[in-house]
Amino acid sequence: MFFDNAVIDAIVKGSLLSSIGLFWVVLLVRLVGLRSFSKMTNFDFVVTVATGSLLAGASQSETWTGLLQTMAAMLTLFAVQYYVSVIRRRQKWFDELVQNTPVLLMKDGEILYDALRATRVAEEDLIAKLREANALDLSKVRAAVLETTGDVSVLHGDAVDADLFKGVKLS
């Protein structure tokens, strides 16, 4: 592509193409907004993973056409993500179509084993997430919620506001 020496050419090409790809992603994030990598929804998570994969592919492009195709694919992902988020805010049916429902795994110190089975979450994994959240006493855990991104939110303390359960599947 640039040099006759294959090793030097590979190093320069990899550095240049990955830099171009990285700056392209930064530009897209600046245009679309910080929500691009927010992991707020499962859709956001998939776009984040796909963007990373495309960025890796961009750094290995053999031709300028291949790089442009990869950049166009990234642009398309960001555009689809943007429009999906707009439609989700306006159309409840569409939101329900593309978005999973968070599931309550634990409430008021009690592990909800039916919810663990339904979501295929092992009790040991839940306990690990409770430790990560600095839960010191199971009886003080007000709720553990499996979020749409696969993360587990742990609410602990003396009380929890009922509004925090909006949209959560209460098994």
C-alpha cells in the first residue's frame, strides 16, 4: 500500500487505518451524542459491540474501498441507533418491540428463585453482584434488578422509592 517492505507497510497501514477509524468513531459520537455508547438498552449494547468489531475491521482493510465500506457501516449503525431511540420515545409499541423488560431478582432481602430460573441467572452470580455493590447485609437489600443490558442493579438501604420499579417485571 505504502512501502515495499511488508513489515513496515503493515505497521504504517495498521496505524493509519486504525487512527482514521478511531477518529471517525469519535466524530460519529460527537454528532449523535453521548448516548451512542451508553448501554442504556440492549440495542445500544449491540451497536457498541458492532462498532468495536467494525473499528477492528477498519484497521485491517486491504483497500481504501474496504475502509470506506466499514466507515459507511459505522455511520449506518449510528444512524439506526439514533432513529430507533427517537421512535422508542414516541411509540410505546416500538419500545416494547425492541427493548427487553428489566426483571426483579431480589426484593426486601429475599431472593426470587423463580425469577432467577426464568432469567437463567445463577444464585452465585447474583451474590457476586451483591458483593460488587457493597451489600453487607441481605436483609438491607431492597431490590436487585436484572437490567435490559444484562447488568444487575442493587438497591440497598432503609427504603426504596416505588418509582424506581417503573417498567420492572415484578415476578
